Amino acid sequence: MNLKKLCVIVLALSVVVPAGFAVAGTLDEVKAKGYISVGVNEGLVGFSKPDEKGEWGGLDVDTARAISVAVFGMPDKLKFVPLTAKTRFTALQSGEIDVLTRNCTRTLGRESALGLNFVQVNYYDGQGFLIPKKLGVKSAKGLDGATVCVLPGTTTELNVADYFRSNGMKMNTVVIESTPELAKAFFAGRCDVLTSDASQLASTRSVAPNPAAYMILPEIISKEPLAPVVRHGDDQWYDIVNFSVFALIAAEEMGITSKNVDQMLTSKDPKVQRFLGVSPGNGKALGIDEKWAYNIVKFIGNYGEVFERNVGPNTPLGIERGLNALWTQGGLMYAPPFK
């Protein structure tokens, strides 16, 4: 063998081996241990919070349950790991958790420098300001000199600094690492303003001693596409998590709900047949059961059902669909073809 051929072989191995190693298999690992480790917010009503019995609930929790259903056919093969904004990405990078469903904003830096992949957005949000009504302010432009409560290690921290600077205003910050402790500090009067994603502000206001005494100002100062996160390097796991979220959206697009999903198994629509696994192929492509999407809708419902029961107008948060409506109804929720 001449030197040129040897160099070609060595180069090929240097490319192939790391790629094969990277796909060592989160799916195989979670199947072997029998559950998925999921990073969640340590306590955010409507998104991820345990009730008095210790049962976790919320939009992000239902997203995790959809992934569990896709993998195991059951919604409860999960171990919830409460994480702060500061520790969430480290826990994922280190392998402490298999997926992060904790109201995380997708950004260029997080996808590249942190070695992470964000899947389909499960909640489109934007940063706002929560204040006591007695403060007498009607616009964020009236917050010059205010003391602002904020979580560290978040896009929120940079956004609010940029907003005050660009508008020629000054502020004092109170930085507290835990979401529940941040809310306590705000309600105790340690700061004039709490700034975060508008959904988090609605959640915080819902647990106030007197929710009617607080208001969210009209300004939204950023784009916050919130999505589940996985590590770089495992395409199969990325696909499963990604399409578990898409399945919730696609089901709503096709009018499939937890109540009519069994009836829809007899649909003559080829799109519905493929989606529900009546016509096989999608499960094989992902390496999971052909009825994975059917099971998600059966156990969890579609995206509209998830939204309405956790954060919708009839919940304490009282959030309208807005950007989180289907694309056919003026929102941004849109699923690719399941074929």
C-alpha cells in the first residue's frame, strides 16, 4: 500500500469514527434505563410545576409527556429534574438530562457555542414588564430609574439592559437565580418591576396574593421562541423530539383530538392515515412504533388542547393563542408533511 492510499484511509476513519460515536444513541440509553430525564423549570404555573400531590403539570410537561409517549407508548416514563436558568444548559451538556423542556429561547449562540439543538418551538413569546398597578406607570417608557427583578443567565437580562440603554433610561437590578424566589422578591417589594417572558409574567401574576393588583405593560421588547433542547450529535433523538412537538401541531391542523382520534383511524384521507400509522412508514423512519403519533394524541391531545388546559383563557393565566395559533388562524404554528 502506497503512502497516498494510506493517508486517504486514515482521513476517512477520522471522519467516520467520530460521527458514529456521536450517534451512540440517546434512544437506546433511555430505553435501557426505562425513562427519559427531563429538565424543567423549578416552578412555573402553566408550564412546569408540581401540584400538592407532587404531580407535574404544564405546557412544557405535556411536551415531555408527548416525547415519552413517542418512545414508550406511555406518558409517564419520565424523571423530572428541576433546573434554574443558570444550570439548565450545563445539565443537558453533561448528560444529566436527556432533553430540556424549560421555556428556553432559541438563539444562535446557544445552538453553536453551547453545542445544543433546539427543536420546533412549542411557545412563541416575547419579553415584557410586570408592575404593581399602584406604581402608576402605563408604559415601559415610564420606568426610568426603576429597580428591576431579573433572572441571571437569560436572554432577559441582556434584553432589558439593551432596552433601557437604547431609550436613555437608567435602572437598578435585583438578580435572583430561582424563579419562585424571584417572584417572592417582587411581591415583597424588593423591586418595582419584574421582567421576563410575557407568559412567565402571566404565570407569576396568577400566584400573586392579589393578582388584580398587578398589570403587564403593553410593550413587548423581544422575540422569544421557546423550544425543547437536545445535545448536538444525535440526529435520531433530535428527530424524535422534534416530531413529537410537530405531532401536536399537525393533529390540530387535521382536526384530530384526544376525543375523536379513535374515530379518525377509519378516515380515508391519506394524510390522516399516514399520520396515525394506519399506513406505516413514519414510525420506521424514526425508529419507534408506527402508532407513535396516534398515541401522542390519544394520551396528550393536540397542541390546541395542550394550550387551552394549561395557559389558555379559561386558566388562571388567561393567555390568548396569539402567535401560538395555527398558521391558518393568524399564528405561527405550522407542521411539515408527515410523509
